[in-house]
Amino acid sequence: MRIAFHGANASTFAPGFAELLEAPHEIAVLSDELAGPGEAEAFTAAEVVIGVRLTPAMPQAAARLYQVAGAGTDGIDLAALPPGCALCNVYGHEPAIAEYVFAALLARHVPLAEADAQLRRGDWHYWAGKPTGLRSELGAQTLGIVGFGHIGRAVAARAAAFGLRLEVANRSPLAGGPAVARAWPLDRLAEMAAGLDVLLNTLPLTPETRGLIGAPELAALPPRALVMNVGRGAVIEEEALYRALAGRRIAGAILDTWYVYPDAANPAPLPSSLPFHELPNVVMTPHMSGWTQGTIDRRRAAMAENVNRLARGEALLNRLR
């Protein structure tokens, strides 16, 4: 079969991919713009396209499988899929994202960098026995997870190890998994928010989740609360979040997913049209939480397995359409 890795993101998975296939296949690595010699032709001829973005403006592919090189499918216009083409996604990022979540949370309760910098100046602020240096403990917090899929469950398992109280808001009832103190439907998210120290969004972006966390939910959070986003940026309403942070109605935010992303026209934009970067109570990272070598290895193996299954005529993993 002809396999096309389309774009910079997908091309990350190309090295070593052929070695995971059960039979030889023709593999092409194509640019995002499909502007190189023969790239548009290779894209349209591919039986398997691996990528993260598909629009009607692109050349019409004839693929049997469009394999998204990630979990989110908000970059895929279903109208641009060829007739009969299967659409599959892939996970494998949840261990990395869970580690990111707890690295960020622990940094707020165990200020190693700050203590190190102070001690190098002879400042013993955090010395045991000085009441000025008392710290909070992560295990005393209540964490609310919005969405209980792959990421939510990975975070919850680690939350249990740290002793956090865990609440979850989810579209469907919870079945198994880590112990949860209380589960909420998504339409009662503001009620859950009222008792939280940390509100963590893990949801993908769909028409139903866009702006799900808005002004009412943010207003319900206690002033001590922290907002984290490792799902999709637009699940949290942009202006409402900015106003809550700028007005110090909540304590802060740790944001890894955003509202503006680089593209060919603007390769280095600020991640929002609003000045989040000017707020001292925000930690900003460039959508990095799930991007580790482990994620690459797990996703590469899962995508290669789908190619093998397609070649064998077997059911595909994580088929969405």
C-alpha cells in the first residue's frame, strides 16, 4: 500500500515506522503545504494518510484510512474524507500528560527552584521551624477533572497515590477506574467547581464542548482555585478565563492548550488575542504536555498496527468513522 505522512507533526512518526509493518509498503513523507515536487500527487494516491489536518481545500485523497496522528480530530473536516474512508485516532499521550499535571501542581506546593535561589543568597525563608516558610501540601487538595477518558483516568490514578480528593465531571456515568469521591454530569459543572482547589480540563474540542467552561463555572470556583487546561484551549471560554485571572477572582492558571497556534503565515504568534502573557498568575506552556519520546513510540506502534490490520482486512483500532 501507499502510505503518506502529511505534515510536520505526522512526519515525527515516520522514522522506524516501516520496521513495524508486517509487509513492505511505499512510504512518502510530505510537507504541510503539499507544495514540493510530486507531493500533491503522492497525497492523492495514498491509500493511508497519516496526519492531523484535512480540509476541503487540500487535494482530494483516495485513501482507505485516514489515521490521525493524535487523539484530537478537531483539525479533520469530515466532509473532506473520501467516500468509504475510515477515520481513526490514537492515544498513548496520557502518561506524559499526567506527569505534566503533577509536575505543575507539585511546583506550587514544593517550591524547589524558589528555595534554591533564596538559599544561594543566604535566605533561609523555608527553613523548618520558621513559621514564615510553611508550605501547603498537594495531598490536601481537591482536584476536579472535567472529562474521564484516557487522560482523566491517568491523572486520577496518580492523584490517588498523592492522596488528593477527586471529583469528576463526565458526559457518561463512570464505570470502574480509580476511586472518585463524587461524580457530576457536565451540566452541573458549576456546582462541582464550587468545592475545588484545582479544575482540570482534559476534554477534546467538539461542538458540544466548545466554551463548556465559561463565566458561570469560573465564577463558581473559590478564590483559592487553580485552572489547568491540557485538553483543548477553546473548551474554556477565552475571555471569561482572562477576566477571571486578570481580576484575581481565581488564584491562577496553568495553560498548555491555547486559542492561537503557529501557521505558515505567523510561525511565532502569542497563544491568544488577549494578553495572558502579561498576567503573573499564569504559567504558560506551548502545548507540550503530551509530547515525549514515550508518546511517539506508543503512537507509532498503534498506527503501524492499524496499517497491518488494514492490510489483513481486520477491524481497525480506535475507529471513529
